[in-house]
Amino acid sequence: MKTKIIILVLMSIGIFLFSVYKVEYPYKEGVLYSQNQLSRYNEKQYENKNNNNLVNRNEAIKIATYILRDILDIDMTAGNPAMYVDIYRNVEKEETYNWNIWWTRNDYSGSYGVEINSSTGEILNIYINDIMPVKNTNISTELTNEEILTIIKPLTDQLEINLDGYDLKISSRVDYNIKGVKTPYKYCLFKNKNKEEFSIMIDSRAEAISRYKKNPTEEV
Amino acid sequence: MKFWKKIFLYSVILFLVLFSGGGIILIEKIHNDNLQTIISSAMYRYLNIKSIMDLNADNLLDFDINNNSSVQKWIEVTINGYSMNKGEPYYIELYSEDNKVVMSDFDMYITDERKEITEAKKDELSFIIRSLDNKKYVFISSIINLKNKEFKLIISKDIQYVYLHKNYNYKFFIVLDFLIFIILAIGMYIISKNLTNPLVKLSDISKDIAKGDYSKRVEKTNTTDEIGVLENNFNIMIGVIENNIEELKFLNESKQRFIDSLNHEIKTPITSIIGYSDLLLKSKLNEDMRVKALSYINSEAKRLESINSTLLKLILIREEKDEMTNVNMGEIISNVTSMMDYKLERKNITLEIDIEDRRAYVDKHLIIVLISNLIDNSIKASDENSSIVIKGYSNESNNYILKIRDYGMGIPKEDIDKVLEPFYMVDKARTRKNNGIGLGLSICSEICKVYNISIDIESQLNTGTEITLTFNKGWMTDEN
């Protein structure tokens, strides 16, 4: 019994001393430490995996301008719009930064913008909050699938999306958001076998794309 | 030091050492974790800023990289122009390759060597902690490349709250330690007192017992732990000691009575012999008186010889076991009763015998002495025309029971314990009249002791006596 107690006491002291030894005592002041001496720091977690393919600021602005002006036919001179550039980190993939470039008209009558992955240059989001020139005055006329595909083709071609591999689901919506004008929309959701998806919203009166979103987490 | 004080002190000291030691380790561990987290967070922030600088590097084309104010303007646009960089305050400093300030929004004066600048590395972040104006700051640095020119980028952050949190934890722990210490001290005082109280009582009682008061007992605590067992065992031990002491007292008294009786039994005939011999020597007696005196001297001398031979027999019985033989109990009873026939007839006593015939491996001679003594005593105690019953049978334990019952004068209750002692006579006059010397039952008792035969005497005055002999089954045998 006595031997057991002595062993127990010695073990307790051993565990205690081991714990004291194992505690990493705080860093001293005035001493320069390397990142390797910080066990909680893991640079790889935050490292940009596609550093070789960085889309920097000017490149991002060029891409956004091209998409809006040349593909979606937005008049980017109307209303003397001001350009804003921001950068944010992807919430789900923290290692990537996304550019958000948008223009707002001087009179705040409309805005449009593009979000671009800075690593891959991929277009993540296009949004156009504007009253577009009306091509189809009959509000009750529904756009056919063929008409819809014709409207979105220039954009999908530009984004190098092969629509053959995607299933299309179309629904109709009416929105009063822009200056209270009643605007009918077609909401198109594309999904392929690899569960990749994107959505496109079409202004039925203007017969033009008002929104594109890669991997929509919620309906637009 | 008292035992309860030892328990109290050791447990409290052990607690203080372990709890305080553990608490300090825990607080330092938490502080270290917090410090690591906050420094890591600052490093990730550094990487953010570096990434944003890289992403905006093309914008630097519009600025003159060799002009400090131009670079400062670029940084202003790059760092402060994005919503991401707003929020937690960080200080940014940019130094040239030769450690000259390009831009800095850190407005405190640092007196010690700026190792984070002079020893900055290209692909590795370094950090240093400094105290400035009673606050702690962490500085993170590395070498970055802008427009093919190397700069040293340093970001710094106020981390004083991590140290304040540690101080707060220490203050909280000291209060907690003190409170728990007080509660533990009170608790351990009560526990150690309660645990040792039975031992204190035990000690007090043992002192009383040492003074000779064997009637004291420990008040039991109704627990089954070691203390409860100790109390129980202590009481058992004292009970045994008390019984042994009572027995020793009784034995002592018996011995004293034996010496007194022996002295008396020897002195009485000697006195008679001296008296009659003096009379013969000093007086001129006629023939009748002379013969009478000589016959007294003769009878008293014979009595002395009888006492001597019987005592010798008693000693021999104690010291040796004689020849063991296989005997029949019925036969022994028959032999004894034939020996007693003339005595029975003289008093016209009826003998009723009911004996189960079993065989025993004993010393026949001694068993005959034992039974004949008992029957002889019964005859002596019985009145004329009465009866004596002898029964022999096996009980449920297969022991052999032999009962001898008479309906005579009986033994007074207070004498029952003493009748087996040598020379003890219930009715001395009657015993002497029958030429008894008071050694018959003592011899019986010694024979019983030698053969482990239990002897029980039940008697009631003027009603009779029943003596029960229980022969252990070990002595009984069914072999012829």
C-alpha cells in the first residue's frame, strides 16, 4: 500500500512537472520570432493557390467593362457613371479574393456591376439595376425557350459555358423594384450532372439579361 | 502534532500547491493561446494586405516607385480604398531596402532596435512584441516586391487587451483560490475532526481501561468503514480481556480456597493426633481411654493418608492418560452399579437405567472412577427409599449424553460453581460423616478435562441434582 501511494505521488509530481514543461510560455518582449515559432499559424491555409493566374485591378476593370458594354450592351456613358472598385474575400473559399467593380449613374437612376474571382478571372456575378429600353411592349407575351436561349447565348459563349450539358428550369417573376415600374422577368436556372449551376434573369420587356450568378445559393 | 491537524494541514497544503500550480499553468496556457491567436490573426491580416498590394500592383504603373510620396499615395489608395481593410485598426509602415522610411502611420517613437526591419526576410514573416506607452504591440514584417523593387512592409497592432485579460484571469484566480481555500479549510477541519473523533474516543477509553476499568466500551458509530471495524474489534478485545480477568480472579480465588481447605483438612487430623498423643504422654489414662485415644490417632492418620493418596491420584490424572480401550458404555454402567449395590441396598434406593449401547475409545479405569464417583455422590445426597435415574443416549450431533439424576438434598445455587473445586463440601458435617474429604467431584472434573467431556450440573435445593456428561463424538466408535 505504502509503495502504491509513493508511486502515485511520484506519478502526480511527474505529470505536474511534465505539464509545466509542456506549457509554451508567452513570447518575450523585444525578441524577434519567426513565423515557424508560432504553432497556430498556418500560412498554407491562407495562401492563394492560384498565384500564377492573378487578375489584378486594371485587368479586372477591363473584364467588367467588356462584359457589360460589349456583351450585355449596356450604355456605360449614359448618366456619367462613377466607377467603384472593391475587393473581398470569398466567405467559403477564404484563400481567394474577388473583385467587385460597379458603376453608379450620377443621378442614381441605375447601377451595374461585375464580380470577378481574382485568381481565375471567372465571372461570379453580373447585376444590372436599370430600366432597359423596351423591345417588347406586350407585357402578357411570354418569351419562348428559343428566344431565351438566343438572348443568353452571347454571354454563355463569352463565359465558355456549353449549354448542352445543362438542364434548364424557367420560372416567371414580376418585380417593381426599379422606380416602381412593373417589370416581368424570366428566371432561368441551369444545372449540370456535376451539380454546377448558374442562374440568369431576363427582363422580358427589354429582352435583355439583368442578372447572372454563378452557383446561386438562393433564388434571385 | 495531532492526527487531525496532520490530515488538515497536509490536505490544505497539497491543495494549495496543486490548485495554484494548475491554475497558473492554465492561465499561462490560455494567455499563450490568446497571444498565438492574436499574432496569427495579425499575420493573416499581413497576408491580406500583401495580397491586395499584389492585386493592385498594376495600378502602381501610374505612380513613381522611387518617389516616397507617390508610393505613399498608392498605399493610401490600395489599403484604405477597400472596405475589407476597414475595421480593426492596424498600423502600416513601409521601409526601403536600406531601412529608410517610405511611409508610416505608426506615430509612436520606438527607442530600441527595430529588428523586424533590419532582420526582415523575404519569404518568411517575423514578429516581435514591444511595450510602448504602457501598451503592448506586435510588429509583423517581411520583405515584399513592388514593381521589381524590394520594400520592407511592417504592420503593427495593439495587443494590450490580451495582457489585460491575463491580469484579469490572475485576479479572478486569486479570489477564487482564496474562496476555495477558505471553503476547503473549513471542510477539511470538519472532515478531519469527524474522522479522528472516534480515534480520540478510543484513546480516552483505552486510558480508562489501562486504569483498570474493564467495563468501558466504545460507543459505536454505526459505520462499516475501518473505524467502525476497529471500534467493534476493540470492544470484542476488551470483552475478551474482561472475561479472562474475571476467570483469572475466579482461578485465584479457587486456588486460595484450595490452599485454605487443604490447610484445614490437614490441620484438623494433625491437631487431633497431637492432642491425643499429648494426652497419652502427659496423663495417666485408664485402658479404655488409652484405646480410645489411640484409635482416634489411628483414624486421623488414616484420614491424612487418604487425603494424600487422593491428592496424588488427582495429580496423576492431570499428568497422564492411561491405557485407552474400546469399551461398551452399557457394560461400564453395569460394572459401576454392581460396585454400588451394597450402598443402594443400604438406603433402599431404586436405580432406573436407560442406556443406549454405544462404544467409546477411552481409559476404562478412569471412566469407571468418573461414573462411580458421580453415582456415589447421588447415593450420598439421596434419602432412603428414593431413586436414581441413569440415562445414556446420542444427541443430534452424535455426541453421547450420560445423565445421572437423583432426588436428594440438592446443591444451593451459590455453591454450584464451587462444587468441582478440591475440598469443597456443601455439607461438611455430612460429608465427613460419610468419610468424605471433598475431592470426589474434583477428580471427576479433572477426568472430564483430560477427555474433553463436558460436565453440567443442574440442581435445586431439596429437589435433587442432575449431572450431564457429554462425551465428544470423537471418543465414540461403532467398532467392536
